[in-house]
Amino acid sequence: MTASSAEVDEEDFCRMCGWDGDRFWENGQPTAALCDSCGSESGTGDFGASPGSWDGVAQLHRFRGWWLGAGAEWSHPRSRPAEWDLFAQLANIPPPWREPVPAPVDRERRIAERERYGSLGTETVCRLCGLSGETYWHRGAPTGLRCPCCGAESGIDDLAVPGDWYSLAGIRALRGYWAARGGPWYLPEKRPVDWDVLRQFGNLPAEWR
């Protein structure tokens, strides 16, 4: 199934970020509308997406993960509501574009291939969500810690070459998927009362954004 044959013929929410400022798809076809929030163009950034499987929606999560990692800056800042809530907007993303779960991880293969990837040495910031204060990598080796926030396991879910656009696809896809689900905490008891996900994303080193 291609994007033009999706179940919903008309879409008023951006598939990437959930902004409802335009008609993005009509009669099963893209309108070429540019999202004021994330800047994605319907029919270009989301073309070829297919609901119902991780592979079909992963590219949407990847773009969203990049946008979030870069600070979720608005393409047209004047359109941003005064009381804008990121998670409330992401909740608008139609279920077919955010519900399929990630593909199963081949743990043994990832462990065997770790040397192909890189590290910044000792890393105390989660590469996916930006939570700081834990040791995820120590002297270039993963500690195996699961992030208390997003649940990513160091050395399994966060493998990439620092700063390499294509290598970062997996991290960005998981980041976009996690955020689209409302940013649930893996260990809810560790969530701060004043938690601000955008401030947390700001902790991300540029190499992992």
C-alpha cells in the first residue's frame, strides 16, 4: 500500500508532527502543503509511507526524530500557538502513522557489529532522548544501561557513527516513535515533576541529533 492509497483519503494533520494548520492529503493525494511546524511537504517528505508496519512508517519517525533532536523549531514561528504543547500536537498524528511497533532487534548481530560504530568516549547523555546524569558509554564502550526515560539500551538501540546522517537513521526513528507515543518514561518514578522534553532534547550532543 502506498501513501496515495491509505485508508484515510483526507488528512488535516501533518503525518510528521501532527500540526493541523492545513489540508495535507485530499482524495488520497498530497496537496503539497508545507507544514508550518516541522516544515515537511505533503507528498514529498511523507511520500511512499505505508501504514501498518514499522518499515512503512519508519521514514516518518526518522524525520520527526531529526526535527525533535534539532529543537523542534517551527518552520513558520508566527504560526506557533502561545500555549503550544509538543505532546498534544504529536497526539494528533493519525494512528496508522505512529502505531506500528519497531522491528525486532537482532541483539547478537548488533553486539558483533559494535566496532563499526563510534562513541564520544564516556557519555552521560542518552543519545535518543537527551536525558543526562547516567553513564551510557564508558571510555567508548556501552554500559548496557537502559535509559530511565526512553528505555533505549546503550550498545543495542543507540548504535551509530557520530555525525553521520545515514548512520543516525535508527536513533532518529526510535526518537520519533517514542515522542509520537507521548514520551512515556521507562521508569516513571524517575520522571521529574517539572520535566520539559524540549529542554531535555537540548542536552543532545550535535553528533547524535
